[in-house]
Amino acid sequence: MREELGDVGVSGAELVGVYTDRAAGAETGPPKTVRIELYRGELIGEPLASSEIAELIWLGEGDNRDQVAPSIANKILPDLLARGILLWDRRPMP
């Protein structure tokens, strides 16, 4: 976590799910796949974009979802909505 978000910690980490999808930026080159282990918990500290992460964005229900990685748009958000973990409007994403 520190590699991606800087000097932060987490309390009460709980595995939410494991997701596999095409990697962000793989549209122009050979296909690449990512495997994401998603956890939830209380973040301790201030997250900063680190390593290969260019910027952090906070995504809310009414925000434009075009900027999120394919794995988030295709797999993670639909799963969190279907399971009632994320309580947003359940209409399909644009």
C-alpha cells in the first residue's frame, strides 16, 4: 500500500474481493491483465500519488467515470453495487 499511496497505514483491513481485467493503457499495445485484491478499512494518514500512480482522484456517485481504470469500471464498481457495499444508484455506468 505504501508503494502506491505513500506513508499511510490502514486499520481493520478486510478483503472485499479479487478482480481480474485488462490493464489500464492496454488499449494500444499487446493485451495485459491485472489482478487486483481489493480491501476496505480505515485509512491512516494522507494518501499521495506514488510509484507509477500519476494522480489520485476521489470518485463519487455523480462523477464522470471515464477516468477510472477498466478494472474499476468493468468489474469492481458493478460488483460493489450488486453486493450493496457501495450504495450508489444502480443504473448502468455511462
